[in-house]
Amino acid sequence: MAKVLIAPATLAGINGLYLQILREAGFKPVFPPRAAQLTEDELLQQLNGIVAAVAGSEPYTPRVLQAHPQLRVIARAGVGYDAVDLPAATRSTWPSPSRPTPTRRQWRNKLLP
């Protein structure tokens, strides 16, 4: 089952509709072990085996993105992409932040084998 990292500390412990939607689409939501903003080193560890991330303000640097080529989607929960290195993300993820939000079917088809 494809895993999605739910990184924002504000979403920890909240059983929202987004979790049901992810699960029904065939994804396994994964939360970091502590409810706090992740550092670059923590994010490097947390992204092992992750194909998509619901991002907070943790740093998606070139180092992070190069270490995790399996990461296909970074969906920002909140405003802005200042913590995402956009040139590096555009080269390695789908969709780019400038594209319209994909449908559930597009996400599933892109992420699941």
C-alpha cells in the first residue's frame, strides 16, 4: 500500500475526512513519531518509503528531494511553498505547485502501481 506522510503537527491526532479519502483511494497515511515541525534530517528519515507528502513548513531541500526519488507529490497544507525548493521539486515530483489540483483518480493512477 502506498504511504502518504502527514507532516504538519497541527494534523496529528485529528481524524479528518482527508484520512478517509486517502484510505479509500488505497493510501496509508503515516504520521511522524512526534507532533512538531520536522528538521531536514528528520524529514530525510520520515520519507523512507513515502510516495506523497502533505507538507507543513518542513524543509523540502534539494538534499531531501534527491534522497527520495520515490516522492511524487508534495501537497502543501497551508499557504505558500517557501519551505519547498521549487526548482528541485519541479524536477522530481508530480504535479508541480503551479498546476491545478489533481483529481483523486489522477493521484491514484500516478502513485499506485
